[in-house]
Amino acid sequence: MTTTRGYHHGDLRRALLDAAGQVIGESGPAALSLRDLARRAGVSHAAPAHHFGDKAGLLTALAVEGFDLLAAALDRAGGDLLEAGVAYVRFAVAHRAHFEVMFTPGLYRADDPAVVAARTRAGAVLRGGVAALPGPSGESDRDALAAWSIVHGFATLWLAGALPPGTDPDPEVAARAVIRRLFE
């Protein structure tokens, strides 16, 4: 007698998110298709839609995960703004696919409550480090925007390979030198 076992992938949601990260890391978000993800995961082409609905749903889940990972990375800096900036750059380099999706809100449902909550958590950690800086009160939102702009701009230039020749080849060392300018 032959027994047929039902198909069990394990954590298909995780496998699809990992495959999406790999595709985006290799070719950018435009190259992502649910059909290709299903093929990579070895499941039917309908399986990704079961978990995420559509491509925007999958990218929404990736953005939420990215903002959560970023908040945790910034939190580990312990309120030290310089280290938070370095942690931001480290996150961008280590989680390039998340980074690309997170900061291209047209790719996902930016108003999704899970995205809003995760983005708010990450922003609060960054603003907390900025609030500890000496300076006039009431400027913390503007200071947070300035600090974020510097580290985000640096991370984006690093990922694009657009920094000038002679920049330290270690992204953390190079970022630390740039971020220190905030304190001078």
C-alpha cells in the first residue's frame, strides 16, 4: 500500500521573503515576480499569493521586516548618535534588499498599519539619539532629519558605488569619519 504524504514546505512565508531579498539584491525590486519566487521556493505559482496577496503585499512584508531590523540595529547603539549612524550604514550594507524597498514607498503599501508602526519605531530610536545632543530645544525634529539625511545619503552613495576614489574600503570606518562631522 502506498501512502501519499501531503506537501509541507516548512516556513514558506520565510522562504519567499528570503528569495525576494535575494532577487532584489541581485537585480533590484523591478525584477521581482511572484511566479519566479514560487519557482525558486519549489512551490506552485499560486503559493506566494496565498501568503501575500500580490507583489505589493510581499514588498509590504519585506518593508515591515526591514524597519523592524533597522529599529533593532539602531537600538543596539544605545543612544550614541555616532554609533547609531554607523549602525544605520551597517544595516544598509547587510540588508540591501530591505533598504531598497523600505525607502521606495511606491513599491509597497506605505499606509499599512504594520509598516507605519515599524517605521515609527525606527524613527523614534533615531530621534532619541538626536534629542540627547546639546543645542536649542525645539530643534530635535530638524536635527533628526539632518542626521538621517547624512547617514541615509552616505549609505545610498556607498551602495551605489558612487563615493570618490580613496574612500576607506570599510563602510563602517568611512561612515564614522563622515558622521563625526555632525559633532564638529
